[in-house]
Amino acid sequence: NAGVTQTPKFQVLKTGQSMTLQCAQDMNHNSMYWYRQDPGMGLRLIYYSASEGTTDKGEVPNGYNVSRLNKREFSLRLESAAPSQTSVYFCASSEVGPSDTQYFGPGTRLTVL
Amino acid sequence: AQTVTQSQPEMSVQEAETVTLSCTYDTSESDYYLFWYKQPPSRQMILVIRQEAYKQQNATENRFSVNFQKAAKSFSLKISDSQLGDAAMYFCAYRSMEYGNKLVFGAGTILRVKS
């Protein structure tokens, strides 16, 4: 039982390049999330998917797209990376209710030059 | 919108001593959940403890306990018998009952443990 896995762990991009961050969970959770973490700030929600086939914007969605490929997988895409997107990205999953704990992946450190 | 404030950017504690990390939040909701997450240098986010707002009893998990003051909108974390492995960034988080399953995080408190 691996929990929540993310790939890659580290990535360096040039401004304007695109890339997709991958996330998978093996806990059979319905809900999945993408957060970014910047220095001096807590995690901020980018997008989430309450269930397979649905996605919704979070607090900071601009510059990102997501795909809920199936129940296990939730990807985050940067179409044209900008230096402001340099951050650590976390994927998380949980069951549907607000009482349910979110479990986090190990994070991806992304640097955009 | 809900906000979470952690007013202590950094705290230090001697090994085996007790330390309290502060968290306040702003909400107009009556039902919600509160969480403390730990982030060690490995970056992994680890759930420490959670509290349901409708429960008056403070949550405890081994050496970790909370002081939940609903009227004051305060949710502090007490770590007893501090250990070197407790050194980490600690985040307080709020989860609404009404507005989806989103977590709103505070900025975090770095906890240093001295031997």
C-alpha cells in the first residue's frame, strides 16, 4: 500500500515549457487535490476533484489545468510555465466527507527559470 | 472566506519539555473540522491530530493534545515530552462542512527541539 505517489520528485523547466505532474493513490479515495506550497505560506489549493469525472477550481487555479484520468489518478498540467510557478506541489486524496483526513504525497519541487 | 493564522513563525523547546503552538481562525460556520499537520525536512505532510468543532472534548493523540476554544476561534497544539523527532514545520488547517472538502492552511510554525 503506497498511499499517494507523485512523479517526478524534482523538475527544472525553462519559461514557456510545459509539463504534467502525475499523482496516483491506491486507497480507493473519491476525492483528490493539488496544492502548492511557497515559502512563508501554507499550502494553497490549486484544483480539486470531488469524484471521478469532476474537477473544480481552488484558490490559485490560473496557469494550471487538471485531468482526473480515473479514480486513482489526478494530473496537473502547466501549459506554459512561468517563474511565478516555482513552488513545491503536493497531491492529496481523501474520502468525500469533510471529516475525512487528507493524505498527502511526497511533493514535487518545481523550478522555472 | 475562512482564514487561518499562526502567529508564531518559529518556536524552540528543550527536549522532554512541553511546547504549545498557537492557531486562530476566522469563520462564520458553526460546524467544521480543524487539523494539525507536521512537515519534517523530508517534506512529507503527516496528520498529527484533528478536532471536530461540534465536540467539546479536546482531541488527544499520545503526546499531542489540543486546546480548542470555539468561542475564541482558537486551536492550539500542545506537545508534551518533546523529542528530537518532533522538529518540523507544523501547519494548522481548517476544513469547511459547507464548501467542499478544501483545506485552508495557516502559514506554519517551525519547531526546533534542543538536546
